[in-house]
Amino acid sequence: MTSSLEPDTLERIVPDHVPDADEAGRASLALHYERYVFASEHARPGRALDLACGVGYGTRMLADARSDLTSLTGVDLSAGAVEYASGHYACDRVRYVQSDGMTFTPEEGAGFDTIVSLETIEHLPEPQAFFDRLCSLLARGGVLVASVPTTPSVDLNPHHLHDFTLAAFCAMGARNGLEEVARHTQIQRVGLLELLRPDHRFRRESLRPNLVGYYARHPVALLGRIATTLRHGLANHYTTIAWTRPG
């Protein structure tokens, strides 16, 4: 079977396909690794689910970091990503399943002790419904770890459908009766000159084409970008939160 995986996008990072010379790609990969390290630190022993796992390296990171995770299931909508994950990162405790996150039904039933879904929610047309779905699969006393960008991203990234503030993200957990355990904040500096370098094609091709036209059609987005840049400079902020579902 020929894989349909398309690695040249920051929306589906394949570690082995990020060129060593691409500093921006490597920096983005490091941010992803950090999130999984944070998730491993707050995971609860037992069954784990990594929903929207991409090519599966993070699911395997969780397994390698925590021997008390008895089974881990990585789920992704992309058949190509699941094929790649199964061929590169599966082991006796890790398996990968191709499924829509909103309809995924585990063979063993609901009640995962740890659920991880990183940099996923901003991609979905109904983010709260997806978050509610994650909570419905979480066992009592279990931990949910999720992340979103908390500075505007929709204007620059055509794959993102929603912007989030930190308050809005926290409210998603509160709505489901979750209690925050820990929070991890990341700041990714962006250099305009870096994007012009030939070896940073990996990053440039992930940006929205015809950005000027987009701002002309969405002037509020332009004002938001100006305000964010004045406040934070050229930087992306990401927040990862670990919540627990009270027993």
C-alpha cells in the first residue's frame, strides 16, 4: 500500500522528515515534544488515548516514559498517518486506529485513565463539541491533557478554524466539571527574515497564501494581529493544560 502521508506541513510533523537545516521546523518539533513530556508527567496509570495522534511519535513517547500505562491507543483521521504510525511506532502496548475523533468508539468501552489531544481543537468546526467528546471518554479520576494556541493563528494558518484566549480555553474544562492540575506555556518567536530563507520552505508552505487578500476580507483579523504584535511581538503562544475529572 502506498502511503498518502504528506509530511511537508507543520500540521502533521514527521520527525524523520524535518531537515536538520530547517531550524524553524526543528523548533516546532521541539515544542511538540515538550507537550508530550508534560503529558507524560501528568498521566494516570492505566489505559491511555491519544486522539488526533498524527504519525504516532507522541503516543510512543508516552509509552516509553510511563511503563504504568498498560495500553495506549493512538487515533487519527488520516489513514496515511495511521499507516506510518503503525509501521514506525507501534509496540506491544501501543496500537493505532484510523477513525474520526467524534465517532471513535473504543473496543473496551469508555473510561480512559489518560486522554491526550494536542494542537487539535483549533482545527475543528465545533471545538466545544470535540472537547465534550474527549470528556465523555475520560474515566472518573482520569486526566485529560489538551493544548491550543492562545494567540491569534487563524489569519496565518489556513488549517486553523478558531482562535482561543487562555480564558476561553480554561472555560472549556470548567464547562465539563474538570479541575485544572497543571499548565504549561510555550512561546515561539517568529522571525520574518527566517521565512525568506530557502531552507525554511517547510515553514513557509504552512502559511496562508495571499495573506493580504485575507486581511482585506477580514479586517478584524488584521486589527487582532496588530494588537497581538504590539503586545507580544512576533511570537506565537501555546498553552497545554492537564485537567482531572473528579472521582
